Amino acid sequence: MKNTVIALVALFATSTFTFAQDKAASGAAFKFETETLDYGTIENDSDGNREFKFKNVGNEPLIISNAKGSCGCTTPEWPKEPIAPGASSSIKVHYDTKRTGAFEKTVTLESNAVESSKVIRIKGVVNAPAHDPNDGTDHSGHGH
């Protein structure tokens, strides 16, 4: 009797595990190379474009219906066509690097993926603008 109970428990655990695996694989699914891109410390008004690379690891085409930045300074671009199972693509993000100081922003993706709402992040520090000696302003104290 004891062996029968152990066998039934083992059988139940195996079938539950198999079902969980099937469920996770069903549908479209993101797998990002990284979910946070660190710009590091960059110069004011430098290139604010970055790219999140991802793969559809699900078994159905992945369709991104919307991507929204957490503020007007973060602008995402996303593929409008379905991404086939096993195919790769990217989300392009532009940050306004005329804004001085540290930043941490998010982009929220809406899709048909198993995880229908996905948040990716950017962060970094933008240096203050460098003084332009040719801007016509005399800072020497001597006047022109």
C-alpha cells in the first residue's frame, strides 16, 4: 500500500510538472538580453539612442501593441509586425540627453505575450553642458 501511494504521488507530481511546462511554453514570450540598459555617464546633448534586443521564446507570434515611456523624455520605437517564434527583434529607446543629471526611466510594453505587460528600464547620468568659449559671453571680467 505504501509503495502504491508513493507511486501515485510521483505520478501526480510528474504530470503536474509536465502540465506547468506546457502552459509556460504556450503563447508568445519575451526573452530580453537585458531588461535594464545603463547609459553610464554621458555628455549633454549626446546620442540618446539605445536598443533592447529580445527573442520570442514562445510558440506563437509575438505582437507588441504599444510601448510607452514613463515621461516625454523617453521615446520608444517598437516593431509593428508580428515576431515569429524563435525570431529576434528590438525595442529602440531615445532619451533626451539635454536633461542634466541622473535618470531612471521605464518603458512599458503591451503585447499578446504570456506576460502581457512588460517593463524595461534605462538609467544613467547626463553631464552638465560644457561652457562654450565662443558663445559671445565674456566671463573674464575684462569686457570686450
